[in-house]
Amino acid sequence: MGQHLPDFSEPRWFVCHTKPRCEKKFGALLTRENFAHHLPLIQSVRLYGTQKKTFTKPLFPGYAFARLEPERKTRIYQQDLLVRAIMIENEAVFLRQLEDVKIICASGLEAALHPLMKKGTHVRVLGGPLRGLEGYVDDPANPQGIVVSVDVLQQGLLVRLPLESLQLLP
């Protein structure tokens, strides 16, 4: 199955997209196979009635990072946990960002994924009375809403919405 990976001659870092809820199993496989890797985990607290349970969950659901050697690259496919592996182009930037992620995870502070939204990012509203509506992020410094275009009038309506209710569109 190693044909899924591009050819590379030196050890390289990859973003490994796992099957749903297989991140920890894939991390264990990478550990057993002695691949340098990182699976950022965060603490999550859930309340079940009066009981409080704390567990760790992946910071990036469905993803782990691994440094693969060309001659052993097929080993990552042995348990059928992987959807695909994508070569990281700029390793220097990635490794710096990975260090930041490690510091955040080790801090114990609460962290949540936050989509990077720039002015003009195409989005769809996921819930509420505007569910399904599409628009564009208005202000990148404060992307609290979207602009819905009325092209024939060369006008737009700015609607304030929580970021969590927006889905990024390609």
C-alpha cells in the first residue's frame, strides 16, 4: 500500500490523516515502529450526570504527524488505520509550529481549534435561522460575522454570527 506516498530520498515529516477515532492506535503503531512522531493531545472534561470524567483527546481530530524514512514508509499502513499521508513541504516552519503546539498542550490551558479566517473567506452558516446561507468573512481582525452579497444592488449585508456557526468552503 506504500504507493500512496510520494517518492522521497531523505527522512521527511508527513501529516498523517487517520481513520476516525484511530489517532491513538496510529500513535501506538508509530511508537512500536520507532518513528519520530507527535500526536498532540489535550485534556477534556465531561460531565455524566454528577460524575466528572477527564480524558485525553487529539487536539487535531483525525491527524498525527510522523517523520518517515523512505525505506520503511510502508510500515505505517500495516494496521489499516491511515487514510492518507501528506508530505510537509516547509519542514522548518512546521517544526517551529509543532513546538508551539507542544508548549500549548503541556501548559494545561484550555485550547480549541479555531479556523483561520481571512477577509473574503467563503463560508456557510451551519445552524440557526440562517442555516445554509453562504457569505464571506468581513473583517479578518474581528471575523464575527459574514457579508451576504446582493450582487445586483452592489450591496452586502453584514450579519454578526459566532465563528463556531461558520463552515469554511473551498
